[in-house]
Amino acid sequence: MEYFDNELCVTYEELTSGDDPVIKRGTLDKAMQRGRILRHHRGGGEGSYALIVYSSLREKYKVRYVAKYGNPEEAFKLQRMRDRVKTDEKAREFFETFKYNMNGVQTKLSDKLIAEYTQNASVLNALVLDLEDKTTKRKMYGNSLSTVWENVAATSENLRKIYGHTLPENLSRLREKINRYKKESYVSLISGKVGNASTVKITEEAGRFLIALKRSRVPVYTDIRIFEEYNRVAPDKDWKPLKSKRSLTMWFARPEIEPLWYDAVHGELAAHQRYGRKHRTELPMRRDTLWYGDGTKLNLYYRDEDGNMRTTMVYEVMDAYSEVLLGYHISDHENFEAQYNAYRMAVQTSGHKPYEIVHDNQGGHKRLEKEKGSKEQGFFDLICHIHRPTAPYSGQSKTIESVFKRFQEQELSKDWRFTGMNITAKKDSCRPNLELVEANKDKLFTLEELEAHYIEARKAWNEAKHPATGIPRIEMYEKSVNEETDVVTVYDMVDIFWIWTKRPATFTDSGIEITIGGKKLAYEVYERPGVPDHKWRMKNTYRTFHVKYDPNDLRSIRLYWEDKAKERRFERIAEPYMVIHRAIQDQTEGEAAFIRQEQEANIRDRIDRQVIAKEIEYAYGVAPEQNGLSTPKVKGVTKEVQQEIDRRTRTYSRKPEEYRIGRATKKASLMTWDQLTENKTMDTRKVAGKL
């Protein structure tokens, strides 16, 4: 169907196709030959290229055509209307970037509203042109303008059927909407109700007061006490009272609020571990690129020469690529002797020098290092290119601790003499059967038997399959020759442009991770290429987002958060999380610079959290220094960083108590369940004695 030479025409195929045609081919051909039905030629000479003049059809054929295809005149009018409405890309850009204040937070419009307002703007553009065209023509011919608006309203209703816009149906309201749009443009389409959906009305001043109460340690306020105290003072300060404790608790849990009080409640180190950006690292691709060395409890009971139940320690050296345990030494202390013998055995077992060794900060390692001012090489310098300690107070970064845990669960726990895991373990399966052990002390290993059993357990571990490859660990190690290998990844792709993930994901301190085609992909929000956006992270770490992605182009994803009305609002574009090589041998110059950049950024974040929090504390008189106490020093940072915090938070120097978290946690990790039970019994006896 189309206009040709100013006449409405239908095609030959439209009239003759199908099991029940409007008119049979033979009948149509004869009618055209006799001139009863007119046609126009489009070239080619065949019927499929002929256009039939609709007005020349007999009435019965018109009725059949309308029944089958609809009224061609009305359809053509609608088609012409469609051609006049073009999507206003500038309007979409305006609504995509528009922000409004919702409960003190700058908020973007939901996708639903962006689509609705863009559609309305596009239709209004067409209506304004239609209005101006009709007005100009009527003035030109001296005709009345009285029916112009009625015609525009009729056009609006026809466009509503096509596009489903939400412009007013009432003529006077539509007229008012068009006139306002001509003056104010896109902003006139945004409803005044936007931003009024939030039920918790907490101003900036009120929020600082709530954070101060949450941070207060003298006295300590629970959430219910904060709720009561806030509502007590709210009338005097013209604040809107809170309706429920739950709404307050939810406000405290918001990603942009939680970092402002978390350290006061749980400690700054806990806050750093929760909010400090974590590196995602790629393990070595070949043997002997990286070795880990660390000491731990040997989780099997044995009996000493006097028949007493004892435990001991073991120092292990592990190849990071294959998880093969290369060298060990059993002794009661993690000292120089244990470390020296373990590394020596590892070198003998390997037959190669490792490129890098990573160890903890225990005192024994200092004897293995080069003495300051000495011209002789230290032990580590002789067996590796580089060695370094792990970051303090960062146990999650030590791969060997994860291996220890799995080794204990998979091999050592098979024996009834198993001491159980760390005393902080919660599962019953991680605890020992002390009654059985106590009843069979005479059957415990001797120290020699313990070592023989441990050798067999290590052998079983090394010969077991690696969880990532399914190849025995020792086979992986022996077949590797420390050469670069290419990683080939196959993706299952689908033919859909942008789709939602099946479930929302949480942006954590390690970015946001989604699963596509059974493969986990991690993404990061960047301030600019290669620079993670730490300001955004401060407000959004541990916020849950719905994720939209293009399966044909995974170079970026879009993050949306969902409001109480279940409407999704665009937040940011995220790009692939930067993966850096864990081993220094594998690192490029750019990766090393990135590590330093992020270390400095994490320190700045810690400083900023402290400064913001201390400002609130001082403003409301709840700072420890204002109540006869001292704020704990920030752990794991340089003296200059602490001085910067002190300078910006007006803290006066004083001699701190000698207390180190690292020593306390190490002591706890070395305790066993029998010792814990014994200590509790002794404490009970002490209390009973006092009574």
C-alpha cells in the first residue's frame, strides 16, 4: 500500500495472496485488461510489481480488503504520523543525566520515567510542528483558527494509539502542556511528585547527629536508644520524627552512611578490611615463580615422653602455581631453625631456585634476610631473585593459609587424633572429639610417629588432583617448565543486545561479579581509564545492583539500583576489573605502578574516613579525647600517615598502650580446643574461689 501519482494504491500480491484472496488472480487480470480496474506499472512487467488503484475496485472488493488488512486510508494516515514522530535523542540525554534530591542523595530518574519522558518529548515535538503548520496555512488563506487545537488534540490521540504517550487527554490541559513545553522545554515534563517517595526524611544536619550518636563510646548507644534520643530532640530542631527503628537501622546500613560509623563500632582495622579496595590477582602460570612460606599448628595430637597430650607446629614452603608442598620442618616454635630447614628441603626437592618468596613478618625471617649495612648476601637473596613479607593485618591475601585450611580438612582430619581447626571455627565437624582423645592417650602418636604420619599426609595432598585443573598437583609441578602460556577462553554468546542478569549482584571491595555462560566476570567503576573511582566506592561498596550487559560486547556493563517501587535507576557504567599478576616476575611496569597507586588511594580513603568521622565526633562532643579516652592509632600505616590524620583531626599526641592486634590473633590461631576448655575451667575455678 502506497501513494502513486497522488492516488492510493494497493499491491497485486495483497489482493491475490492467501487461501482466501480479496480477488482471484484470473478475475483481477481480466478486469484490468477490460479497464474496469486501473493499475500503475512499477517496471518489470510482472503482476508482483503492479500497483492497483484502490478507488477503482468494486465496493465488495473494498469490503474484503478492509476486513483482511484494515482501512488503507486510515493506515496510511497513521503511517504518515509515525514518520513525523522522531525520537528526540537530546531529550533522552537530558533525562539520563537529570538528578534530583531524594532524602539528601542526588538521584537519577528510573529507566521507566526516562523512556516515558523521552516519548512525550518526541510526540510534543511533532504536535508543535503540526500546530505551527496548521496555524500558518490558515492565516495564509484567511481561514478561522477556531478548530486548530481540536485538530491537534485529535492528532495527539491518534499518536497515543501508536506510541502510548502519557500527555493529557483533556484539550485545555493538553494546550497548557504544549505552551509550557515551548517555554521550558524538557524540564516541564518532569512530574513534581518525583523525589517524594522516600519515607525517611533525614536532613544533612540530622544525619550528622545520628552518626555522632552511633559513634559515641561514652556512653554507647544502641539503635533503639539512638531512635529514642533522636525523636526526643527532633521537635526542638524542626526535624521530622522517625516512625520506626527499622527505618533508622536501614539508614545506618546504607553504603554511603555505614563507613562513617563502622570503625567506631568495630575498629578501624575492621573498617579498612571491609572498605579498603582489594586487588584481584592472577596466580602464577608456571612452577617456581612464587613460593609461600608460613608456620601453622600441626593439627594432630601426640604424646610426649611423659605421656602427656601435646601439639606442635610445622613450617611449610609451598609452590603457588601447583599447591605442591615442597619443604617443611616440625618444631614447637616458628623460629629461624624451622624456616631455614623448611626452605632448604624445598630447594632440594625442587632442584630450582624460585624467582620470588613471600613470607610473613615473624622474627625468624629477619635472620634469613640480609643484615642492614652487611655486604654479604642473606639466605633469601641466595635462593631467589626477590623476597617480601605479606601485608600486615591482611591474612586474606596469603594463599598458603587457604591451602593449610584445605589440607587440614582433606587429609589431617581423617585421623581421630585431629585437634580440630582454629578455635574460631563454628562448624562441629571442625572440632575434635576430646572425650575420645582423652580416653585413648596411650594410643596417641609419638613425635616420631607423628612426623611419619605427616609425611604420608603431605604425599597424599601432593598426589591429589588440583581443584582448578583436575591434574595431580605433583604432576602439574613436574611437567611445568616455567614458560609463558596463553589462556584461551570460550564464551557462549546469545543474540540479544542488552539483557538483565538473572539476579542482582553486590558491589564489594573486590568489585562486582556476574556470571555469564557459566563464567564469572568481574567489573569495576572507573574515574578515568586505569583509575578506580574511590569517591564512588566510598558511597556504594556493598550496595546491590541489577546488571545490564551486552553478551556480544562484554567490555562494559550498566549498573542499576532498585527503589522501593521496584523501579530500576541507572547508576554507572562499569568496565572489566583490572587483573594483575600476583608474582612480581609476571608483573609489567604498568601493573607495579597500579599497585602503588591503589595502595596510596586506600590510604587516602582511610584518612578521609577518619577525618570525616572525627569532625562529627568533635562537633557533638563524643570524641574519645573529649571524654578522657584516646582514639586507637591506625594500624598498618606509616608514621607520616598517622601524623596526617592527627593533624587533620586535631588529635594530641600521647604514649599509647603497647598492644598489637597481630600478636593477639596469632596467639588465638595457635590455641587448640583442649586448651580453650582448660582455660574456661580454670577461670570458673578462680571465680568460685573468690566467692
